[in-house]
Amino acid sequence: MTRVLPRPPAQSELPPARSGPANLRRTVDCDICVVGDDLAAHLLAFDLAHRGNDVVLVPGQRAPRLGMGGVLAPGFRLAVSDLVERVGPADAQELLLLSAAAAARGMDMAGAAGVHVGPKGRLTVARSHAAEALMREHEARAALLPESSVLLDAADTAALLETDLFAAALGIVPAERVDGLALHAAIAAAAREEGVRVLGEAAASVDVGGLRKYVFTAGQQVRAYRVAFCGGAGLGGILPAVAAALETSMWVCGTLVGERRRIHYGGVVEEAGATGLGFHFDGDGTTFAAETATLVRGRRAVARVLRRHAGEAYPELAAAEGREVRAVRLARPRRGMPGIQERAPGVFHAVTAGDGELAHGVLAAGLIAGAMLDRDDRIALFQPFGLEPAVQTIGGVSRVAAYWHARLTAQLAPRAVAPAQDDPAVPVSSVEPAAMAPLRPTPPVGEGRAPSQRPARVGRGVKAAADLSRGAVRAALGMAVRHGRGRDQA
């Protein structure tokens, strides 16, 4: 990340807060105030300060993290077919291109900051009852963003993941696992070096109705002409619209350590068509996250729920020891799309799912900075996915019934047919990932590039990264198949 000359060190920190009545609060003036404590907030503050603005960052309440780590990948949780139905193919394609450019910028920033990137891969897996929907998703993606996904059948998926639970898998490319906390810390440090002033206390209330916007903490008030709110559940206490736009569910997460087969795929695996489930393999353990119907209390209860979910795919983990297990109340945007918009003149929101969806934070920061400084109107593409609640909140009994309906549907689905070891269904590519060209850095979103140049430039970057990730998927598949042959011969 290139930097302009930093401001004098005396401006990088604010004076200590002063307690007392509201009318005795110390007033801090600035050009732009950013409220939030996630990656999007710090990256937006960095981008704005880099362009010469006086920026104050007011931390928000940090939302709980799922513990699955971060992923840089193009796309959204909303199905592409639903995205096309909502906004049309042209806008849907532009949204996907923007997400691809944001993922590329995130990879470039991680590399420049020395943050570890990899292993590659993001697989969306489906059991037999949801495999057809996964195929339709692959076709929809291929029509709008070619070479951005790889579809694996039951044989491929079983050979890659060493389980016959799933009937199909959709690999999103390019996709990289990234240490989200390390990347966040690197961007926060760069923002401070760029002259961003950071308050030492969280925002308590706001007044954004006038020409001058106010953000209040316990002992200070920040006054600015423009303000941006970045985050998710942590903003719900001061912005009711954010709380209404979030969908909250209970999850259990942790690492299971026990006897299991060696899996050569190191990317993140997420299940579609059922309740939430995700996992990835690391060293001697398997990190799992699973959605539950009700609150689970106690470490033993959390570990028991995790083992039950993991045992469906890997029976040997049903008795595994749980490490760093916990229950998390996770909040995500209801429509499966980040809420990025200008709600009122000079008031911007970036509601994302947190550090797990790193590309969404990069995308939000770029779009808001472009809208503020360059009059870039691409932020309007997210207007249909605003902060208004998508549906009325259902009661607790209905929520539990819906959860168990989805769980039983998934459990009753027949298991996929395991591949024959002497006749692998898909030929193994001889191309090793290390021998392929690295991803070409993509300029940040919102730098005023000509619209006619964006799709072709981003498309070439996506194609190169797709080839790279496709090679990694095929190489991992080949290792899995060869490992299976060697085990049978032994």
C-alpha cells in the first residue's frame, strides 16, 4: 500500500476524554468521521486520509467472531440467480465484477503487509437434495463471471474431502484463506500512519440529521460534515436500522482434534441447502462451525453439538476432543448482501458479516470512498439491498421448527456414491499451482477508472486467478486420489 507523507505525530492521537455532563463534552472537529471497528472501517479511514482528508475514527462495539478465519473470494451469499432476478443481469454482473476486484485488492494488500495467504479454496458443498441448486448456481455464475467457479460431482467431492456425505461441490475461484485478524491489524496500523485520529472510547449515540453530523462518546463529541458507519451487530445499539437489517442465529464453533483421515484440501468448506455448517482442516485439527436451534451453554455441551455435526461427514470425529470451543450469536445481513449505501446526504452505511467475509469489507470501503471523493455512483448498485428489514421476525417456536425441518431434510437425503479407486471420475491435472503465474494486482475500487476499462481488466485478473485456483483444486484432488490408491495397495 502506497502512502502519502504522514501528518505530524501530535495529530495521530486525541487528548484523553473528559467525563461529565453532555454539554461539557470536548468537541473534536474533522472532515469525515468513521464509526466502526472492523476491517471496512479501518480501510475506509485509511483511503480517506490517504487522499488528504482529516479523518477521526470512533470505535464501535466489536461483534463476536465465528472463529472460522477470513476468506477473500468474489461473490455474495445471495444466490446469483436470485441476484439476477432482483437487479437484472447487467447490474448483477457489475456487482460480481466489483466483488472480484475487491477480493483481488485484498490479496494484494495482504501480500504487501506480509500477512499469510492460503491455503487456496472455498467449496460450497451440497447433499443430494440440494445438488441441483448448486448446479444452477454454477451455470448462473458462468453466464455472468466466466471461470469463477468449478463444479465437482459426487466422485470428485468424495475424493477431495474423503467423505461420501455430499453429492456435489462448487469451488469459488479465486479464493484464498487469510488471517483476518492479522490483515485487520495491518490496515489499522497503516491508517494510523496515514494520520487517522482514533478515539479511545466507543460511540454511544449519534445525531446525523443536520448539516454537521455528531457522534457522541462518554466524554467527547466528534463533529464532521460526513460520517460513515461500518460494522454489523456492533452498531445496533446506536442505529436501530442496522439492528433491523440483521439476521441473528446461534452457532457453535471450535477445533476438533482426533483420529481422522488425512485431507489434502485446505480451503474452507461450507454447506448449502441445509442449516449453516462450515469447516476447514489445519494441522492436527479440524475447525468446525455449525448453526444450532437454541442457545448451547457450557463447553461440554458445545463440544457435544460440534461432534454430532462433524460425525455426519467424518464419523471418527464423533468422539474427538474439542479445543477452544464456544457458542457465538452471529449476525448477518438478512438478504445475503452487504448493506452498502448512502442513507442520507453525507451519511453512509457499510453493514457486512464481519471479518469472515473480508472481500465485502474491502468492497464497502472502496465504494464509500469513491462516493465521497469522486462522485462514483456505483454504490447505488446496492440500493435494492438496503437496511430495511427483509421479512418480519418470526417467533422462537417457528424458528426452531424451521431449523429442524432443514436438518431433517438434510439428514434424510441419501449419501453420495463413493468413487471407484481404480477409475477416478476426473482426470488429474499435471499442472502444479506453484508453476502458474501469480495473480495480477488490481487497483483499488473507486480510483476513477474509466467504466469501459473495468470489466475487461477485472475479467483478465479473474481469469488468471481462476486458472491458478483451478490448478490448486485439481492438484489437491490428484493427491487425494493417489493417497487413496496407496492406502488400498498397502
